[in-house]
Amino acid sequence: MEMAIHSRSRPLFDRLFRDFLQLRRSYCHHGRSKRLLVSRFFQPMNLREDRVPGAGRSSELSCKSQRLMLQAGLIQPANTGCFHYLPYTVRAMEKLVRVIDKEMQSIGGQKMNMPSLTSASLWKISERWDLLGKELFRLKDRHNMEYCLSPTHEEAVTELVAMQGNLSYKQLPLMLYQVTRKFRDEPKPRFGLLRGREFYMKDMYTFDVSEGAAMETYNLVSNAYSRIFEQLGLQFVKVQADTGSIGGKMSHEFQLPAEIGEDHLLMCPDCHFAANVEAMTNADTNCPQCHGKLRESKGIEVGHTFYLGTKYSSILGASYSNSENKPVVAEMGCFGLGVTRILAASIEVLSTDDAIRWPGLLAPYQVCIISPKKGSKEELIAGLSETLYDTLIDALPQFHGEVVLDDRSHLTIGKRLKDASRLGYPYIVIAGKRVLENPPAFEVSCPNNGKTVFLTQEGVLDFLRNVKIA
Ligand code: ATP
Ligand code: MG
């Protein structure tokens, strides 16, 4: 019986096996998953151009991160304040979102996703339909109903929670968040991803039983924000801030000090006082806490936290039932992180004038291996860089998808090293002259600290073993 099936299915088996081998050949090398080759990347580089498309008409409109991101093929302008995020940027952004997700979920955040298109009627209830004026992108549907492309989601999330009639105090704090595109018709879109008209924001909305509980939640989220910036190795200041059109009772901004920053900050070198000038009732030059002399600095706002009170929950009816089963209006907070702005801002503060530097965790790829130049003696040792590539991924699986091979062997090693350094790979491994030694020695260059070491293949693996990858 078994024999019969075997012989009948044999031709089919042979064909499937042949197809499998064919497929394996096209997707794999040496039986391992496909290598990432620099020659195949979609990355319209403008490295040699001084002027790059969309950098702005005058130098005033451009800044370091915008120029570097355009030159390196990380972004491409689409229309005013709107950019194509090219593959390297998307990888960095996905890593940033992973870092954010981990922190938001560790404090109880639940990830969701709300529509970008929101109805005018909702915005009229909060009176922000008129208040936001020209900043709102407004549109009408085929039935002549008015909508906007949401610049933020306080109204939408509060209505959503209000619809859950049976929310119990036992379910609070409720912490909902999303990472979505936001739309703002900014008066001055500029500086690339720093101030776009369409950008990504992580926004969290929290619902609590009381003002005290809401303050605890406020601190919980603020501390999570601090941990995010610490992990990214970004120097930040948390400042007292104005509540603006979002409203509420208290707010803080997370700022990265930078010359290009559009916010003016006042900081006290003696105590911990720090504020956005916008938030100060009298922009005195003395510290309101210790009367010391305040120092001025410019900053890029990368995050904003608000204690809202019941501003939205009372008008939209977001309430919960308390232990006596009585409905009580929920106390709210909202918390924004500018996802795409953080990417550009980190490039702005970490990069040199002509080379991108990423927070280690966000580098789109961790390792770039540069193969020997075509026609060189080193090239005669067949498959050196390919073997290193495959062994690295086999031995350290966390590097899967993190290693690229600069296979453009018609270019000199020097030229490719320069490109790699400009793109900011944290680790560049070169199969240069010393691979002719026995055992072969690879040159490992770390643009972040300017150090170079020569290591055997085994040494390279040891060197990379403890690298943190998001
Ligand atoms: P700004 O004062 O810079 O215009 P905002 O105070 O209006 O920002 P929020 O409403 O607090 O911004 O939004 C939360 C976060 O979203 C901000 O801290 C910032 O990081 C980011 N963000 C706001 N506007 C933009 C924009 N036009 N482009 C990119 N990111 C933005
Ligand atoms: Mg803000």
C-alpha cells in the first residue's frame, strides 16, 4: 500500500522538489536567507549636490537634518511639508515605534488606531472647529458633510470612551494610544521632517477616577518619556509649557536643545526650573523658584504632556461608574510624541556637518560590510565578505535583517567607506588589505566614536555580540 502511493506520487514529488530547489536558489545564497545588497537599495542619493531638491528656496528654509536626509536618500519631498519616507527612514521609524511601544505597554498602554478623517460635528462640540482656523485641513464628502484630517484626537477618543456606557472604576486608569499620521496646515512648514504638514505622532489619552489618580498617570507617562529619550542617548530638557489650543490645566514639553529649535527656553542652572518662554507669565530673567539668573536656550519640541482635567470628558460625556455605581466624569490626560520629528531632531543634534549619526538603537541597519575592490588581490580570497555576512547572522540571530553588504565592488573601498560613514551605520566592516594575512583581519570602523580596530572573523562576532538592537 505504502509502495503504491510512493510510486504514484513520485513524479509529483520530483517536480515539487525541483521547484523547491529553484526557489531556494533564487531566494537564498549558500542555503541562508537572501543578503541585503547596497547595489539593490532604492536610495536616490544626492551626496555630491550642494543644492538638493526641496531643500528650500533660501538657506533659511533648510537645516542640517533636512539637508543630510535629502542628500542620503532618506526622504524625498512630495509637496509642501509632505515627504516620501524612503526605506532607510522607515526602518529607523519602525525601530523608534518599537522603543515607544515597549515603554507605553510597560505602563499599561493599549495600542489602537483611530480614523484620520473626523467629522466636523465632533469638533464643533469642543468648539475647536473654529478655534483651529486655518490649521485644519477641511473637506466635504459627497453628501456635503464636513470633515477634517485630524491634527490630534482628543475629541475622537473621548467620544469613543463616552460610547462605552458601562465603564467601571475598576478598569481605570484607561490608557489608549496610537501611532498615526497627523495633518496640520502649518503656516510655515519647514526643516524637513521637523515641521511637516503630514507627520507621524504617537498620542496617548488617559482616563482616571480622580485628579490625584490622573496626576499619578501623568507622572507615569512623563517618566516613560524620559526613559525613551535616555535609551536613545538624547540630551533632553523637560520644561513647563503653555497648554495652547489643546487646553487643560498643566503641561510639560520635552525639548532637545538645538540652535535650529523654534522654541525659546529659560533654564535655571541652580535649581531644576525650566520653562518654555511661552508659558511664563512674565518673562523675567530671574528664576521664579530660587531667583537665580535664568539661562536662555533654543529647543526642538519632541514631546508634550497635558493634564486635561474634564475639559473634553465633561462635554462629550466620558464617564465611569464609581464603587456606588454612580456615573462620574473621567479625569483625562493626553501625551504626544512627534515620531518623525524625533527622527529628524536626533539627526540634527547628533550628526556632523556632512555625516548622519543616529541614536544607536535607531540606526536603520547596524552593520555594513564592504567587499574587496574588483581586481584587487583581496578579491581572490573568494567569498570573504559573504562568509562573514552569513556567519554573523547565523551566530548572532539578532543581526538578522541588520547587516548590509556593500557589493559595489567597482568602487574603491575608500569611496564606499565614506558613503557608509555618511549614512551612519554604527559598524562598518571592511575586507581590506589585511584580509591577506593569516588568519584574515577585517577592519572594523565605528563612526560614532571614530575608532578603528582590526579583528578576525571570530573577533568581529565577539565585538558585535552585545550590541543593542531595537
Ligand atoms: P509646535 O509648537 O512645534 O507646532 P505643537 O505644540 O503644536 O508643536 P503638539 O500638539 O503638542 O504640537 O503635538 C505633539 C507633538 O507632535 C509635538 O511635541 C511634536 O513633537 C509633534 N509635532 C507637532 N507638530 C508637528 C509638525 N508640524 N511636524 C512634525 N511633528 C510635529
Ligand atoms: Mg506642543
